[in-house]
Amino acid sequence: MCDDGVRLDLSPNESQRLSFRADDVPSRLSLPATCEACETRVQDKQAAYVRRMRKASGGSWKEVSRQELKRIEGKAQEQYLAQAAERSRQLAEQARLVEARKPYLEAERKAAAEQLEAWRTRPCPSCGRAQVKGECLSCRTRQRTERAVRQAVDLVVALRMDPQDPASVHDLSERVERDTWAAINKRVPDRFGAGAQADIRSLMADELLRQRRSRALSNLRQHPVVEEEARKVFRSAMWSPGASRAVAKRHAEEARTRVTHELLREFLDELVEVRRRAHDRQDVPACAAGTMANGSTA
């Protein structure tokens, strides 16, 4: 092994006798290196020497006299020293800029640490529990459950409501919400603690939401608008050159699925609009009051 030409497997005295520094080797000489790393450094310096000499002499430095060669070497050395000085100046300027930014970086680090500590100690806005990073797990679980229940209720109300009767939409929303909470609470075992019951209730709400969404999409697949679009796509596909009945059916099913999802979004948007109009007229509340997990009205 070798480090700058120093054999590391020998004693200091032996190593000093056999070692040399690659920086001290004249670039024009081809001296053997004690390891591949040193040999590579020597070759790099030789290549750099050749580039400097060609640049200083205009490309014909090997054909000039010894006196002219010394002059060219001196010129190349001056250029090299000037470049090294400029590099040193740039490094010193970078170090000065880094040193000058230290107070600002320290202030930013301190401000970030204070913000992180404030976030860690922030109380829950719902229950007021301290040092829960803004929201405790129980409140987050409860809010996720209530959100899933609201979405499940909207899926039912959107397909059953009378858009011209906001009062009936309000009553239907309240009734479906009570039934939804009752169905969820009925499946929560009483032997578990409050935390486990909240988790189970959240899982039941998510599962109920998936079931109702799947049921709603299945029912809407038979809607006249969906059927008409599927027939149009099927007839158009059959008129295409080289089309087959199987390909036409596949395109029709893809169109049926796409229109079914679009139709469900339209029903849900219409429900939002009905509730908004009802709220603007102040006939009834914009949406049913949130029923809590224990069956009471929030």
C-alpha cells in the first residue's frame, strides 16, 4: 500500500528511503510509482504539464530550443501559479461567505427548533388534550369515522332524494345517518375498551362505505343514461373496420363503467347543491346534524 509514494508496510526509516512525493516529480520525467494510485497521479501531472506547455508555446513546444523551452516553462509556470492563486482566492471567498452566514443559519436552526417544539406541545383543538402535536389519536380516529359515515350517508341520500323537496332531503339524511350509526355500533363488542371500540367503529365505517359505494355503482349500471351510452359505444365499435362482437362488448362495458362513475358524481354534486340552496333559504339546515357514535346528536 502507498500514500503519496510512502510505503505503509515498512518502518518509517525504510519508508523514507523508498518514498517520494508525486508533487515533487518533474512532469517531464517518467519515474516508476510505488503503487497504482501514485502512478496515476504522476500521469495526471504529466498530462497537465503537456497541456500547459502546448498552450504557452502554441502547440509546438517539443521542437523549440532549450533556452526557448525554459522560457515557455516559466510562462506556463506563471500561468499555473496564477490559476492556483485564483483558486485559493475563490476558496477563501467561499469560506468567508460560509462564516458570514453562520449567524443566520444558527438563527434559522433555532427558529425551526422552536417551531418543532411548539408543534410537539400543541394541544388537541377538539378535546384540549396537551402535547399531542395538534390532534390526539382518539379525536383523529373519531373524525375519520364521522367522515366515512357522512360519505356513506350521502351515497344513500343522493340516490333516493327528491331534489325539489329540501325538507325531505334533510329528514332522509337524518334518518339514514341514525340507521348507519346504529348498524355500526351494533357490531362493536362491549367487552373492549374505549380505544379499541373507536378503532373497530372506524373499520366498520370504512367497510360500510365501500359496500354502499359498490352497491350504488351496481345499481347505476342499469340506469337508462348508462344503458344508452353503452348501446351507442357498442354500435359505433361494430361499425369500425375489422371489429368483432367481443371487442365491441369490451368497449361498451368500459363506457358503462365510465358513465356509471360520472353519474354517481353528478348525483352527489346535486345533493350538495340541494343542501346549499336549502341553507341559503334557511328552510332547513344544510346537512343533517352529526350523530355521535353513542347515538346522541352532536
